[in-house]
Amino acid sequence: MGFRSAGIEAAISGMWYVVGPFLGLDDDLEAFHQQEWNAEQKWMADTSLLMQMIDDWIDQDEDLEVRSTAVLSGDWHPVGIQNLYQKTINDLTMLLNQNRVRNDTVRRLFVDLYTDYIYTGLDAMKCGIAL
């Protein structure tokens, strides 16, 4: 699964390259190295991994004839996907708390929007819109 991790790391670094200057990371090239990632970058990576897990689960019948995936090998399964989803929810809540977003309604709104994002991605994958 190394290629999955490398792809996720590259995507996070690329997004951080664009967003970083707005967060004060202009000259902090260390922030691009995974071992130096802050909580936001780790959450982004977990969310990317979750989407990859969901995509592999949806595509498992097609992948059976073509390639090996972590779903087909049994490394990724519904319980693991659910656990990672819950971790991303918990981490999002922690990030909101750390950034002093204390209003329960606003926090629930962010979590609901995130959940909607996950389901929208899932629906797009099932329909073939998202590959």
C-alpha cells in the first residue's frame, strides 16, 4: 500500500503548498514532511485515506480482475473504514475546539457538512462520476 501513502502525502503537500502561506507557513518547508505535519495536515491525510478506502470498497468487483487492493487482500474492511471515519469526526471536533469554535450548533454544522462531503463523494464514486 506504499503507493497509496505516497499519493496521499503528495496530495497533502500540494494542497499545503497552496494553503500554507495563508496560515503562516511561507518559509516553513519542514511542514511538507509528514513527520512534521500539524493536526490539520494529519486530518487531511486521514480524510484522503478514508476516501481511498471507500473508493476501493466500491470498486472491488472491478478491481478483482485487474489489480490487487487493500480491500481485496482483506487489509481494509467495513469496520476499519468506520473506525477511520469516526476518527476523522473526532479529529475535526478537536480541531474546531483548538480553534476556539465552541458553539455546539456550529460544530455540528461542520461535522454535518463533512459527513455530507463523504456521502457526496461516495455517491459520485458509485455513479462513476468520481474515479
